[in-house]
Amino acid sequence: MDDANAYVFAPWPSDKIRHLAQHVVSYSTPAGQNGLGTDGQEPVPPLATRGLVFLIGDPATEPSVRLLKVRLSANDAALYPAIAAEMLASWTPPESRGSPASEPTPPGSATAVALVSEFYRALERGDGRAASARVIAEKQASGPFTAQALTKFYGALDEPLKLLSADEAGPMQVKVRYRYRSGRKPCNGEATVSLVQTSEGIRIERIQSASGC
């Protein structure tokens, strides 16, 4: 058995690491530098490497990871967010696998506040699939509430969304406050979430922002 002391458990000095969720990080390795994106490659590639690292196995019994490495020229760099979003959309956090929290809420089992809180907690993790499952069916197929669209936006924020409060605002309405940052501009958001009763249980029908973000 290898001696654990023979290994260095730390990021490469030149890499930039960002924690997107408990079991997923994004990283970037600068062009011409050794790092996670170039480990073991000689000579070192001349292009920068960007990617994601996911824990895909059970952390308690069978831990394993999936690594995404993407190298694009300056002309193609704009493609990276779509590539990363596609991979994020296919990932399920280990703690959610087989858990009711990762599936649509059973009929009648959640209050409006609880379901809205579940929606925003999923966005905190960048888990568009779990968030979209709490929206009415017709809005899951296209538009801003699809799993892919939610993952692409909320999974790539510079500062992940944080739900600050969720309070009943009226019959089937919940008022939420949250914050996140995309680029240099922070969002201190406030919105009213309207819900309806469907055959699948309570679902989000629309979200009306009072803050513009």
C-alpha cells in the first residue's frame, strides 16, 4: 500500500480553483504551466486548460472522480460555458442520489415555502435538474426553466446563489430574498414566486423579480 505521506494534497500553485458545490470544483491551468489540466503531459500544452472535477462515486464506500479538460483557442473560448453546462446538467450530487430531495416532490407532500426553498437550494448547488423538476411541466421543456438553462447560468456564477429567506406572501405565493454574483456585478435579489396545484403536487408557475436579477 502506498504511503499517504508521499503525496501532496493541495492544488497546483498556478491553478485557479473554484468550489461550485460540495462535490464539484472548476479549475483553470494557465497556458504553458504545469497543473491539473496538464498533469503528466510533456511538453506542456501551449493553450490554457479549463475544466471540472466531480465526485461520482459514493464518498463513503466507493469514491471516484470524473475529470473534464477543455483546451480551446481564443476564437473558440466562448464555447466552454456550454460544454461545462452540459456536463453539470448530467451530474447528480452523491448526497442526492436515491434521495427524495433529488426527485420531484410527491403530490401534497410539500408546502409552498418548502418547495420554493428546495428550488433555490438546488440552484445553490448548480443543480438545474432538481430545480427544474419543481416547476410546472410545460416550462421544463423550453425556456429559462429547463434543467440545462438553469445549470448553465447558476452553475457558472462567480459567487454561487445563496437563499437568504423564503416567506409566505399570500395564497400560493412565496417571497424570497437571495444573492449571487455574475462577473463584477453582485445581485441582491428579491422575487415573488407563484405556485399552482398540479396532479404531481405543488409546482412553481412563475417567478416575478422585484430587483431585476
